[in-house]
Amino acid sequence: MLAVSIETVRSVHDVAAVLAIIAIAGAVLLVAARLIPTVASVRFLDAIYRVQLPLAALVATTATAGSLWFSESGNHWQPCRFCWFQRIFMYSAAVILIVAAIRRDRTSKWYVVPLATIGIATSIWHHVFLEHRIVTESTACSSLISCANPNYVSFGKLELGASGIVREGFPMTLAAMALSGFAAILALLLLPQPLDLEDPEPLTTRLQEQENGESQAG
């Protein structure tokens, strides 16, 4: 492999962090649209549902490609123990989702949901508990490659100082990016069942009538 400058590695990390922020923002938007049923939110969810599998496959594939690049070109950053756990579930999800998107097989999402659920739980443990030093990493991590010390942090600071953990800005690490990816995949695959109907117009019609009634009452 050709040598890659540290500036290039950090630039790619920042770009990946931006994509991760977009992914988590999208997941939050999907949840909000589900919790606040309006005509616009129902139509939005219906539109996303139509490209549910390709979008989920894109998220998983991008995360997979990014992790491989950082290992092979990112100054040979070695994945820690929990990075490997997250890779297992993300890589598996990527393969299944690509096949599902090609075959348009929505039932296959139930093979991915368990993978993404375990993956996001692992990411939460890694990013929230280990990298924020809420718990102490095991010797299996610290004796080889630290799970608590990220190689690089985008958009903030996350490090251990003299008085404890120092957190500034919106620190995005590879573990945080994995968390965002799994969250986006779950949000896409767990879209509400009413959207499985071929014609969602009756629901939107009821919501429109409800909104019109509230406007007239006001």
C-alpha cells in the first residue's frame, strides 16, 4: 500500500464523520416523523419506505468500505477488540442488504435487524462507556490495542485529562460513526407497518381532514 499522509487520513476521517452525522440526523428525523403523524410525515415515510433497502445497503456498504480504508490506508490503524465486534455485524449486514436490495426482498430485513441491534449495543458500549471512561477497559483491550483511546477525533476532543475525561464539541470517533450507521439502518428497516400498504392515501386523507378541522375550529 502507498503511504498516506496523516493530513489525508484526518481529512477522510472528517468526511466520514460528516456522513455519520447525516446518518444519525436521518435516523432521528425518521423517528420524529413516526412519533408526530401528519400528512407530510406520512408521505415522507412512504417515500423513504420505497427506497428502504437501497438506502440501508448504502449505509452499511459505506461504513464497511470506510473501516477497510482506515485499516489498509489510514496509516494502518489497527482495529481494537470492540472495533472487530462492530465490523462483524456491519460487514454481515452489508452483504445481506445488498442482496436484499437487488432482489427487493423486504422480508430479509429481519435477518439484518438482529445484527444491527447487537451492533449498536456494541457501539454504545464502546463509544459511550469505554471512550468516555465510564468503565475501565479490560486487559484484552489495553494489553494489545486500546479500546478507550481513539486514533483520531473529528469535530471535538475526547481524551483523558488530569482531572478526568475531557470532552469538547461534538467528538466523532470511529465507534461513534459505527453507532450512527447502525442507528440509521435500524431506523430505515423498522419503518411503520402501515407503509406496507399499497395505498397509504386513506391515512393521509384522515390526517388532512383532521388538520382542516383543527384549522376551522381555530
